[in-house]
Amino acid sequence: MQNPTRVLCVIGSMGVGGSERQMAEVLTHLDRNRFQPLLYTVYREGPLLDEVPEDVPVFSFWEDRRPPRWYWPGRIRRMQVRHLAGIAQAERVDLILDRTIHTTLIAAPAAWRAGVPEIPVIVSHPQSDLRTIGRFVAAKRRLLRQAYSRAARVVAVSSDLRQEAIRCYNLPEQQVVVVRNGIDLRRIDRLAAAPAPAFPPGLFHVIQVGRLQAEKGQRILIEAVAELVLRRTRTALVAHLVGDGRDERLLKELVAQRGLEQHVCFLGRQANPLPLVRQADLFCIPSLFEGMPNALLEAMACRTPVLAADCPTGPREILDGGRFGRLVPPADPAALADAIEDAMLNHGRWRERVEAARRHVEEHFALEQSLALLESLLQEAAGRLARNG
């Protein structure tokens, strides 16, 4: 019997984001008859580390070292590349799979150094994502284009995102393939059924789940709540923000400035937010940009009516142009307020779509489908290496 293909999965950490959740699913569900996954993180941290299966070895860059005393641009990145390449060689991995542009900047040159193929996963809108990588954006963009050009294949998590990646990095059409984020529906149903404190009755509860940072659009949602409560006197409205992040203090200050403390609740990071999503009247995703948001898929699986900003990639594809939930222009508090008000006034009509939305997720975003596509790509890349070797 042929030995399983050894796949080194690379990610920054195992926090609670969508990419980390998808990596946990890959590590758990890859067919062990054909694949042996290993995990490499930059930081050995995050609650999803507890979900890494026992048969998956975990390696981390910062686990046994401290930042160098003397720093110059690129020094730490070069250290990370050498370390990751060394792990790949020592563990005799057959290929590297990485998620997010931050890890691709490390994983691609490490794969070249180790002489193994690499499959990077693009998870967010390229032009917007590039603004999150700090200094030397032009140089890093060139490095990313080189990485994607030399990769065995590039994965994009949505069709729209694939086209954006091809355009942004000038890639051949055949180089980029779509593997949508997959949702483990059995897991979602189990978690959503867990007990949780009930929301106060007699109010309309909107929920948003995500990191508290600018691109997730919480400020837009707060401004929409201000419009509804202060100008339109929709005082039965409460918005629940689930998550933490660098903008938490600024967002709380904005809520206080607007006098909305009774209408915007910060629930912090929740190990399992799905019981809250299930009982909410409306799930809202006001993001400025996305890739293929897991939180939106999970809300649809929970049969909660959904409202999303029509940002460049992600929600429109998930909602099939608005068939399974409402789309509004991004960064537009007034349009968001109009949609929330319509949901408050016509909630029965909004709920008419939840069963169709659930079926849509079952038919097009089930974990088994995405995993089968990914396994095919991994096998193809490993087979190509074996033939060339």
C-alpha cells in the first residue's frame, strides 16, 4: 500500500477566524488512507488548537525562540522561511498547503527551498487584503505574484475572488481554481442546539459575528442602529456584536457618544456563538470586504434571516444575488438601516426564505464537496512531484 501523502498545513495561528476554522476542518477530515496532515503555525496559540487531531504533529516558529535583538527589514521573514523549510525537509513532507497572504509570503519561498510543491489559498479580496500587510506593499505584491505563478495551483474560496486574484496578480486562468469554504453541517447543528441565555423578549435582536476591526464593518452597523433608534424611533432594536479585536475600544466609545448603550451589546469572543445566532431575529454581515464568510454560511445553516453588505466578493455569491438574503451597498449606514427596518416590520416575509437558504448551504457548501475538491488538488500536486522526481 502506498504511503499517505504528507501535507504540511501552514497558518498564522489557530484563532477563531474563518481561515482557522477551515484549517481545523481540513486537519480533521482529510482522508487518512491517502493523506497525513501536519500543522505549522507562526504563533502556537488560539482556541482551535484544541480541535487539532492527536495524530497531527504541530510545529511553531515562535515556540522556542525570541525576537532578535537587532532588527532590519525582512530579517524575521527570512528566519521564518528557513525554519519552515527545515521542518518540511526534516518531516519529509510532500507538499505545503497555506492560507492567507501573510503565510504565503513565508510558505512559498520555504517550499522552493525545500523542493516541494505549494498550494496557497486566497481567502480575501486581493486589493483590500494587500492594505493589511504593513510596509513595502509593492514589494510584497511582487513576491505574492511570484509565489502564485510558481505554485502547483492557487485556490480561491469563491468564483468572484478567483477573477479578482487573476486580475490583481496577472495570473493564467488555469492557475487558479475555486474550492469554496465547506461547512460541517452536523457540527453546526450540534453547536446551535447547545443551551444559551435567552435574549430578552419583546425586542428585535440583530447579531453580527466577527473580529472587531474596520473591514468587518461594525462601525457601519452602529451608525445604522443610531439612525433607526435616534431618528426613526425604532427603540425595540438591539444589536449584539460577538467578537473581540483591535477596534473594540473605539467602537465602544462610538456607542457611548451616540448614547446607544441599551441598543448595542458587546458580547466578546464566544467559544460557541451559534445558539445566539439561532435565536436572533436577523444576522447581519456589514463587511467592507470578504472572501467567502463562514459566519454567513453558518447563519443560513441555523435558519436565521440574513442581511449582508454587497462587498466585492463573497456575500453575493453565497446569497445567489439576493435569493437567499438581502444585499445592501457596502459602507452605507442608511441602506443598512432601511433593510433592518424592513426586517423589523416584515419579519414573517424575511423568515420565508430561511428553509431555502438552509437547503442552498446543504447543496453547495457542504464540507464533503469542498474537501473532495481539495483532496483532488493535493493528490495531483503530489503526483506531479513524484513523476518529476
